[in-house]
Amino acid sequence: MDKIDTKAAVGHEGAAALSTYYVGQAVGLMNKEKSVKTIVYEFMEDYVEAVERLSNTLK
């Protein structure tokens, strides 16, 4: 893969097509770098909030 990425970086059309990665719609929401620690912490917070909402719905 390194060889393909290197050729893509200098404009090789075929290599560029091979090194394209599809990341989905969420990529538009990314506007700054975050550490993995921060991302995992945010997932944990979201999970806790979702469980609390579900728990309140079931009461």
C-alpha cells in the first residue's frame, strides 16, 4: 500500500484511484483533530446519557 500511496502523492491517476478511501458522511463532521482518548471518552458519555434516557422511558 505504501508504494501505491507514494505514486498517488505524485499524481499517478491509477494509484490515486486505488488509494481512495471511503469514509462515509461523518467525515463532514470532523473539523479538528482529537485524541483517541477524547473520542473514547465522548463515546462513553454518549452511552451513559443514552442509558439514562432509556431508563427514564422505562419507569
